[in-house]
Amino acid sequence: MKKITIITILSLVLFSCGGKKKTDGIALANEVCECKQKLHGLSSSAPETKKLRLECSKIQGENWGKIIRDKEQEDAFNKRVNECTVEMIRNMSN
């Protein structure tokens, strides 16, 4: 009976550890882009601008921490953030 209990417990632990969902670098980058897009149109001297910039930096750092050491997701994250930055610069010049 003890063997069955031990095997059952070990099986549950093994199954609960498996199947970790892979983090999506593009989705995380989109969160950063959405935050930064809120800055568009705000005056650089507005008090909420500084707060929002800090919030966006925090989100970017946290999201980067979720994908670090996953080269494929790091590249996807960086590519999307760069695309977003280019889009915002284009919108500013229009």
C-alpha cells in the first residue's frame, strides 16, 4: 500500500511540474508598446508623463525578465519593440 501511495504522490508532482507554457515575446512586447503609445500626445512636462514613462520602463523590465535566456523570444521581443518605436516616430512626424 505504501508503494502505491508513494508512486501516486510522485506522479502528481511530476505531472504538476510538466507542461510549462512558453512565454510569448511578441505579446510581452505589445504590452510595452501599448504603454508607450499612451505617451503619444502628452506634454513632456506634464506630471503624468513622468509617471507613465516609469510605468512603461517597469513593464519593459519585467517582461524582459520573463523571456531572458530564451534567444528566440528575446529576438521576437526586441524586433517588435523596435517596430513599435519606428511606428511612433513616424506618427510623430505626421
